[in-house]
Amino acid sequence: MSVRFVALKIFFLCFILLSCRSANAITFFDDSFNYKDDSKWNYVQKTGSIGFSGGYLELKSSTPSFPIVYSLNNGLFKFQENLVFEAKFMFTDRNYMGDGIGVGFTNSSGYPLYQFAVWNGINDNTIFIHNDFNNSFYNYCNVANSRDGLYGRGITPLEIRDGEWHVLRIEKTAKKYKVYIDKDINDVPIFSSADNQCIPEVVFLGNPLEGGSSTWTSLNVDYVRIHDGTYELPERNKIIVLPGLGASWNEKAMVFNQIVAANEWKMTLFVRNYDSLVGALEQNGLVKGSDYFVWSYDWRKPLADIVTDFNVFISGLGISSGDQIDLVGHSLGGLVARIWTQENPDKVGKVLTLGSPHAGAVKAYEAWNGASVGDKFDAQSIALNVFLQLQKRNNQNLVDTVRNYAKILKDLLPTFNYLKVNGKIKIPPENLYLSGKNTTVSNIFEKFTAVVGRGEQTKEWINLGERSIFDKILGLWEQGKPVSFLYGEGDGTVLKKSAKFEGDIYVEKASEHGTISDRSVNFVLSELGLGKTIVEIAVQNDPMAVFYLGSPAKMTVNCNGGVGVTDAEGWVTMANKNIADCQVGLLGTGSGTYHLVMGNSSDGSSWQYSEGEIGVGETKNISIVDKNFWYDQVLRETNELLGQFGGNKNLLIMKTAVEGKNLNQLLDAYIAFRKEKKETKITLGTVNYLEKILGIEKAGVNGNELEKARINALSFKSLADRTALLLQRRRINPTNWQSLNYSQAEGLLNNPSYARYFLAGKIFEIVWK
């Protein structure tokens, strides 16, 4: 045979099969199953189903027969001495009736014989089957047509699990064969044939038999290819994981408002919702910092600034021009990944978003307009609560703190209608940046897939009432104050309709917002072409006591015998504990002011901030139920006020009352000072400490006393409201100080207790005095 004839033959095969990659690498057959290709396969559906989804072939059946797909070209293995066959496959489950991948299929009727096969079923488990068809008997493996024709049959159990991608690889050298499963991981063949084996003719996928049970094993196939052995898969895209809001932390930035370098942000150490994903990437042989990266970032910034920061991060990875990356983002991280992809479409292979608020989240309205950040256990609620407690010392109210220090919340306002007044839709405030990005998102649909959570009640509509004149003065609830909510389908934080786009592929997971990344690990692995899957176990969102300490000290927490020590970032979390049952021990590692925040993850009203001085080697013991600790906090603030107001009479009385633990005298002097000097930066925060002292000293109040305190507080509130109406008729509005008093007292009423009712009444009383 002439060289020219061989070259023409190879060219002809390449042309027919659309497969030649280069002059040095010849591919004779290649199908990645992005669509049904009748030029390569004969599809026999029978009573089962043949589907194409996510870039793979899906064969399944719940009837007495199973589909079979077999190659049309009977000469796939004939024209080359040395060939390699590869098929990437997954058995998604294991049922009574088996099926699999066969090479060297002898006929389409009667009992099927084949030279090699991977098979799965309950009776057989997952096995590799081979028949040593000697060439002198069977030539091209196409004449045996009965069980009697079996020759040298062998069965090898395969240690692979359902739900995992694996690669069957058959290497043909002349008429000798070696068979591998996942050769890139294990280069020891599971089978090596003797010389002079027959040459396979046909490849089949599924099961050619008719009849049997209706409980069939399902089979997915990602690709089938036959090449000359020099085929090389493209270099794998680097993978970037983008966690959600609150999953990154930096003490200098969060406690002391210092500007820090982008690489100084680290994963918030109590956040465990990405452990499964990261672990699965590493089980697939990927190396952190080389094959995949987890991006930590300043999530407080406006969304556009975060996208810019991500661009800087990508630029610093040194990715070659023309290469692509794959992005996997949870919540806010997915939103950033999607928008960056829109701005850099040529640089992204796939972008997967997990529970991301592409059209915003209704809860952002409450956070931006009323500093309500949620009481559910998730990273974003805990991180925001801790951060706001740390920063509220710099502002007169929490809404100011939100708007000054967490600008991202404005960019998460929904782009859809979600406000109602008296049953009628009220046009919400515009979110121009997010709306603008959403108008062009269809341009990336071919590489974008969203995972949406379902099964959790998720806020969809807010029914608004009138805001008070005090709210107006403070700039609160600009559209109206929430009075009730209507719920829709979602993950508890992000609505299903916000986590996806109409017209694009999406996947649903029964999950709440914090666990959707755990529930989506195997989907992510499949989409990224990674074979080794895991058993998906979502991190349980148990209530917990949360403690955060800004240095210079180390903290040990003891909650009824359970002990926790600060991690590298200053956190201690104690599952299924209440901060009231915990003792905190501090050990000074330097000299200065410590900043302590503690609260229960499921109770937004429980969060407390305190601070104090500590020296090297000094120890302090703190208990939330120890009134002496809270008296010390009041004393600290009283001394700070004395530094500003000299020998103020009321402050001196406060100091004496603190030292003598005289609560009634302390409360009277505190209210008198607050009314006299109109100071707010410190005195607003002092209420929290007074509430703790009062709650401890009045822990045994009965129902009558509680009701009396409630009625008293409401009567003073009513008086403040009536006075405000009368003054408005005379065009007199309350001052900022009066409005802050009213707002704080009203907030105390939202979480009933004797201490809060009592303090609310005292503060309402001085609104107009």
C-alpha cells in the first residue's frame, strides 16, 4: 500500500468523522454528546428514554426495556495498528436490571456478545467483562452469536461508586489490548490480553436485550472517542471559588477601619459551607493555589467595586492570554462571578452560581432601610451582626452604620416589584447597576448555569405602612415601614425567581441559602468535567452562641462544660449553646482596648458589644449574667463622658451609683444627663448595658409587673405621638435628638422584656422634654 494511499485514507476518515485535531494527533471518532448525532450512532429508544442534558448522553428506563445506542461505522478499529478507545461514564444509580458500555458487540439480535464491557446492576455490582476472542476463531469479533461462543470469559469487580464519573480506556497495540479505569489516577491495567485477539467492530451504550424488570440502572456518558494515542485533552481551566457575603474577614478592616491589601482578606474561619466543595476539588487531584483558588474579599463595598477587585485578583494570577477560567460562586460571590463574566466573556469557560441574588433580595430592603439583617444562622447574618456591633460606636444609629460601612446592601435591593401599600404595588427604589447588568445577561447564557434553592419560605412582598415623622427626620424607611410579609418559593434568603434567568438552563436543589453550596457539589464537579464525586452532606445550621474578639487578647469560652478557644481570626462558635450559659475568659497578649461581640445566631436582639482595657498577661472573666461586668461597662462610658463634660453633676451621680451598685439612682441620673446635654454617641449605647443590669436585677418579675411596664411604655409612646401630631400642625418637626430617642425606644418595644419596656418608657418620656 502506498504512503500516498494511506495518507488519503486517513484524510478521508478525518473528513467523515470531523475528528482530526492536528497533523500529529489523529482522532478517528469523537462525540461529546452535546446533541443527537445520527451520523455517528443508531439510537434505539425502545420504551426507555434517551436524553442530552448538560453536555452528556443520559440513558434510563422505568419500563421493561432499556435503550441502546450503537455506532454506525463498523470499521472503527480496523484501520490503524495502534488505537486508544476512551469513554467517560457514570452510573447514577444501581437497580435490578443492568446495562453498560460494550466494545466488540457481535450482533443486534439474540444474546449479545462483546469483547470488552463495563456493566452495572444489583446482581453483578459494577464489573468489567472480557471475552478472549482469538483472532483465528472470530477475526473481527462479529461471528459469535450464542452463549456457546464465549471464549476465555472473565469478570473483574470494579471499585467504583454510583454517581461518579470514570473513564474506560482500551489501548490496542496491533492485536493486543490493555484496559484501564481512570488511567490518569491508576496506571495499572485491569486487564491485559494475549496476542492475536480479534478486532472490535461496534461500540454500544445501554442494553440490547428486551424484557425484564422495570427497575433499570441509569447510565450517563460524557464522551466516546477513538484516537491514535497521541490525543491530549485541553489543559484544564483554573477554577475560582467565590464565597458569599460575610464569608471573608480581616480584623484590621472590620474592627479598626484600616485600609488593608486585597490578599489580607481570609475566609471567615467559622464558615464551613465551602469545605465539601473544596474537599471534592482536592479529591479530584486539584491543588489549591495552582489548579483552583478561593477568593476572599471585602464584601462591604459597592457591587461594582467588588467586581473591580475581582478583576485585579484575576489579573494577578498570571493566566496566559487566550486561556479561560471556570467560576463557581455562592450567593454574592456568584453575582460577582456572573457580572465579571459579562464584562470578560472570552476569559470564562463556565460560570456556575449557587443561590445568587441576580435580581436582588427582599431582605436587603430591611437591612438598608432599617438595619434588620436577619436572625437565621448563616454567614452573612452573623458577619453583619458582628460588624454592625463593632461599628455602631461610630454612629448614632445602626442605619447610619449600615449605609456608611456596608454599601453592598444597597446594590442588593431587588430589581422586581416587592413593595405594596394597602394591597397595591408601590414602585420600589431603583437598583440601576444591577438592572443594567441584567439586560445583557443573555449574552453569556451558553456558559452560565444557575443553581436555585427551593423548599424554604422566602420573603417576596413587603406590606408597608406609614413611617413616623421621627423616621422621616432620621431618613428611615423611605418607602414605608414594613408591617407584614408575603412569602414565595426560594431558599429562605433568595427567591427562586431571583436566582435564575428566564430562557437559561437552571438546576433546582431542595436547600436553604447557607447549605446550597454543599447540596450542589456533585453538580459542580460534573459541570467542570471532574470525575470523582462525593457523598453530599450539608453543614447543619444549628443555633449557636457566637463570640468575636478584636485583639489584643485571646479568648476562651466555656458553655456548660463545652470549651472553645479563639481561632486565628478571633472567633469562637459553640453549637446549640446560649450566650447566657457561657463564661468568657480573656488573656491579654498586648496592652490596649479589646472589642468583644457576642450573640445568639438565631436571635437578632441578643447581640452585645463591650470593650475594655487589658494588659499583657492580664486576665478577665466575663459572664453575660454577671451584673458587675455590665456595671463596669457603664462606668467606663461614664468616665469617658466626664472627660468631655468635666464635673457634670449628673455624671458624678452616675459614677457614684455605679460604684455603689445603686440601679435606681443610676437610671435617674442617666436619664437626667441624656435630657440635659442631648449627647447621643455614647449614651445611646449605654442603654444596652443598663438593659442587662436591669434584666439581671429584675429577673424574677411576675406577669403583672411586666404588663404594667408595657402599659407605661405605650402610654408614653402615645403621648410622644400625639405631641408630634400637634406640633406638625404648627409646622414644628422633632429634632434629630428627639427622633433618635423615639427610634431607640420604639426598637426596645420590638423585643418584649421587663427591662426593655421599662427603659422604653423612660426614653419616650423625654422625647419632647
